[in-house]
Amino acid sequence: MTPINYLTPEGETKLKAELEELKGPKRDELAARLRSAIQMGDLSENADYHKAKEDQGFLEGRIQEIEAILRHAVIIEKTTGDTVSIGSRVTIQEEDFDPETYHIVGPTEADPRHGRISHESPIGIALMNKKVGQIAEAETPGGKIKFKIVKIE
């Protein structure tokens, strides 16, 4: 079964732009590096050639990865319900700490340092389907945390 990739509209736009960059200028740049390395002669001991071939493998792998993500993407819009779901912006507060706001996204777009957490993460799982005022608990690598849902946008 193919996994579903939940993406925000912004995430989809970023991936499409990266794909365009990789398939265009980056591929062209790599092709030029390979041509130059091949013209140097003996490929068996040509470090530039081997590095360019390695870079080409990574580039083509990333292109395939992005294409697969986009092929199986489900675009999530901002939600307006009263329960937490993928696409929600949720403000939570642990006792004795300032409130924190997170955007619940799919794993592809997760970036906790920038307030984007996956619905599959421990905190994301704890938040799903909760309402304002409810208490959630999550088992994180740093231990169990308990927090209150302050706001859902």
C-alpha cells in the first residue's frame, strides 16, 4: 500500500519549485561537470568524475523522491473545526511554561524548530481530535509531558 503524503499548499509549492530546480539548472550543472571530468581522460582515477557521478545519484534520487511524494499527495487546507486535525494550528501550554503554537502537518513537512509538527509525532498524536480546554499527554524522548489545549485555529 502506498503511503499518503499530507502536504499543505505551501509545502506542495516548495516541493514543486525544488523539483523544477533539480530537473533544470541543477541537472544541467551536473551534466557540465560530468562532461568536463570525462574530457580529462582516465576515469578510473578521476576524483572529479567519481564525485560528479555520486552527486548525480543523489540528485536523481531526490527527484524520484519528490515525484513520489507529489504523486501520492493529499493537500490539506486550513481547518476551521473545533477539534485538532491535520492542518490545524494549535496553541498548547505546559504548566509553568509559556504557550507554544504548532501547525499540524504531514511528516514530509514536519519542522519542529519552526513550529510544524507531524500528526504522527508523539505530540501530534496526543493532540489529534482534542478540543480547546482538554489536557493531552505525550510520551516524548525527553519523558512524559502534559499540556492543555489553549486555542485551535
